[in-house]
Amino acid sequence: MKADQVLSDDLVSRLEGKIPAMAEGAINTAYINALAAGRSVMEVMDGKLVETTADGKHKVIRVAKPKHKVTLGGIIKVHRCS
């Protein structure tokens, strides 16, 4: 796209609507690539923090505790990013 082209609000909205699906695809790809490289991944399963290895084994590390309780559609204020 050329720098002098302006995107319409409708086009920006449609493009922004694709972000969640693109993010999900990137996460799934990273997960598969990590396991394919022989690494392990940490994930939450049934409220537990679990290490999954490339051979498919799962090791429970501990109970996963949420850092912040949020409600669906709630807003979280970030005071510090580091």
C-alpha cells in the first residue's frame, strides 16, 4: 500500500476484526513449532499449570492461580509495563 492512501473506517474495522483469528493461528503455530523442536511448553489444563513435552507427556507443576480476577468484558488498567 502506498503511503498516501487512506484506509476507510470500514476497512480498518474489517482488518481489526481479523486480529483475533490471526493471533490464535500464531499461538497454535508457536506451540507446534516448540514441540516439534523438542522443547516443552507450559499451559493451563483444568486449572493446573502443566508442562507438555514433545513426546506428549504432561507433568503437573502446580495449581494455576489467576493473578487478576476479571469479568467477561471487563477492563484492566495497566499501571506499569515491565
